[in-house]
Amino acid sequence: MSEPTGTPGTTHFGFRDVPVAEKQKLVGEVFSSVARKYDVMNDAMSLGIHRVWKRFFVATSQVRRGDRVLDLAGGTGDIAALLQDRVGETGRIVLGDINGDMLRVGRDRMTDRGFVRGFEYVQCNAECLPFPDASFDLVTMAFGLRNVTDKDAALREIARVLKPGGQARVLEFSEVKAEWFRPLYDFHSFQVLPRLGRLLANDAGSYRYLAESIRKHPPQEALKAMMEAAGLSRCSYRNLSAGIVAIHTGYKV
């Protein structure tokens, strides 16, 4: 499913309807624009809490030494770096991202931090992964699924490349559950965030899109159902920070 709207052949780009064929290009422009300021902006947007979410996301995975892991939408390498200690010297981490600018920034930063052995960088589209069936013990995707045009195709591809018994883990912004908190969250998203984008990255529009994309992303139960439909089993989710984000888990039978 390519997130159709009321108009045939269109999908959403934030709160705008755009032709399905154009969304990938528009999302690419957003992340090319913010690539070098991405980590700074994440810290400013979340007051650093995104780092806690990511650490918990990796710590609660069932990754083991020697595992082969695919980190999709790997961006600047936060998840891959956290995984490295867990897979050890015999493990392998493939950092994949559709955006070449984000991938280059991630590779450079990982190299600067001394993360060289055991890593591979692949520019790829999550909707059509260039890997054989049953290639990975774990596939992770942090804050990337909401930017994919055809989320169902991406989830099917994740299931396809997992080994039997392998785990899929998706960390994504979700639906806030506390009613009292929603007005504060909306104010931060639509008033504070674009201003931070203008101040720190000289790009208010890209961060306005990111806030809008969160509201258009499927909520927890809907995403769980999508993962099940993609062929994953024992699907579940865990809310963090009152549902601002959720960790979704599924397994390949």
C-alpha cells in the first residue's frame, strides 16, 4: 500500500497530497538538506531523549555475537554504533539508507569514531532490498519507516531478508496516549520545531515536514497489523515516553 489519499495516484508528503512517484524525490530532498545537521537537530528536538530511546531499542533486541544485522534508514550511524558491541568481531552490520548524503555522513562519522571493521554501507530502497532471502538475523529501522512511500512493501522486504527465527525491530514516532500532553506536543511540533530548524539548520520547511509526517504515520495498532500482514509473527509494540515513540517487534517463522 502506498498510503493513498482521497485522490487516486497520490500519497501524502506531510499534510500535502503529492503524486506517488514524487514522494521519494521530495523526501530525498529533505534529508539531503538536513544531513549534516541531523544529529544536532535530533538533540535539540528531543532534548537528547532520542539517544535514550535508541539505546533502549538496541538493548532490548535479541541480537547476539556473530549475528548479521541490517540497519535500514541507518542515517548517521547511531543504531549501528550501538549494535557493534553486541555482535562482536564475528558479527556484521550493514548500514543501509536510500539517501546518499545521509549515508556518506554516517560513514564518515562512524569512521571518525573508530567504527571500521565489521561494517558495510549500502545505498538501498527499503521497498526493494538488494539482498537474498534469509540474509539477516536482525533488521532494525529507527525513525525511517514513516518516510517510506510504500510501507507495506518495505515490511514485506524486511520479512523476506530475515532468517527463520530472525527479528524485525522498528522504532518510530507514534500516537501520544496521554490526552493532556497532546496540546503541548503539538505546540512543540508545529511551533517550536520549525523555528529550531530555521535557527540551527537554516531549514524550517524540512522540519515542518518531519512533524507532519509523524501525524500521518500509522498508530500503534495499525502498524502492528501491517507487520502481521507482511508475514511477521508474534508482533507486539512497547510505548516509550507516553507513546511519543513505540518499539515494534516481529519475528520470521
